[in-house]
Amino acid sequence: MEQDRSALPAPKDLRCSTCPQFGGCLFHLPKNGGFKDRENGKGHNVRYQIITDKTDGHHAKQDWMPCDIFVMTLQGRMTRGANRRNEGLDGERIRILGDDRVPGKVRQPVRVSLNSRNEVVKPLPELIEPLKEIGEKVNLDDLSESKLSKVVMLNVPVPTFAGRIRPGSSAAARELYELEREYEESEREAEEAAYSEAMARVAREAAGEIVTPKQKRAARAEPVEP
């Protein structure tokens, strides 16, 4: 039996052989990491940098996401942007910085909560060391409610792909991916139901069980004299 490649694998089970994005995936290219392999390839978290085009104000950021989500959401934008720039036009710049086979970080603005002594309180566990690296005082014992905050630039470590993804863009992307799959399934079911109903109606009309408006008009029409 042929495997259903349309089903979204659980993150911890994501392998090239079952990935729904395998066909169009460009991670076989050395410049993109070269880890695509039908037999032995598996999922990786990918670090990337994006600079949007003029219409989006040339907004720039670094982030990371699982490779399948990158293929689904950013790969097409990356190739279209490169093609536009090759034509001398303004195009998005999306650069793959690496993947989790080599430990790496992405530089990101992060809003943190502060207490009255300007100490960072209740940080996410993965942000504790990056905060200390830039000289921020971190108080892990202060659990009081804070109304103060500020934005700091951090070098955030990218975890190894292991089925657990942090809250943030990657988790949100996967959640929207799941939601989109639900939308597509609902639409497909609705289309199939409408088609079945239409075919059933045609069959009933052919059997004379339903009188169509055209048949009613024909029945009311006066006979034409020869």
C-alpha cells in the first residue's frame, strides 16, 4: 500500500521519507544545508534571516523554524525574491543561516519583564543565559506581578529538532499549518457532499422523480399548430 504523504507527521517523527513537503523541498542543495535524503533524512530546525521588499518597508529579522514549515511558508518567497533581484527588481532577501546539526543562535529583540530594581523577572528558561551574556541582572526568585518591561537584543540559541518547539513563530506556524489542514479537509468534504448531491439529483431527474423547471414550462406550453 502506498504511504499517505498528505498527512502531517508528528514533529518528533518528521523524516524526509514521510514529509509532505518532500517533493518541492530545496534542502538537497549544499547552500541550503544539503540534508534532504529520502532514505535517511530527518527534520531539522533551520536558522534564517529575512529582509522584506520595499512594499513591506524592508523589515529585517532573524528566526528559526522546522524545515518543513520553512518549505511551506518561506521557500517560495526566497526563490521569487532571488528571481526578482536577478531581473534588477526589488525582491525579498531570505538567507538560510544554518541548521541544528551545528549549534547556532539567532539575534532577536525580546521583551522582558522587570521589577522595581530593573532586574529581569520570570524569563523563559532558554533566555536566562542570553540575558546574562549581555549583562542583564536576572532574578529568578521574584515572582511578583510586573508592570515594567523593556526590549533587549539577544542571541537566542536554536534547539535541536526533537519534537518539542518553543512558543513563538515556529509553534504558531505549525498551529496555523494544522488549522489550514482542517480548513482544507472541511472544504474537500463540502465539495464532495455537493457533488454527490448534484449527481443524485441528476439521477432522480432522469428517473422522473423530479420535475425540472424546464419540464414544467414545456408542460404548460401550448401545442404548436402544424
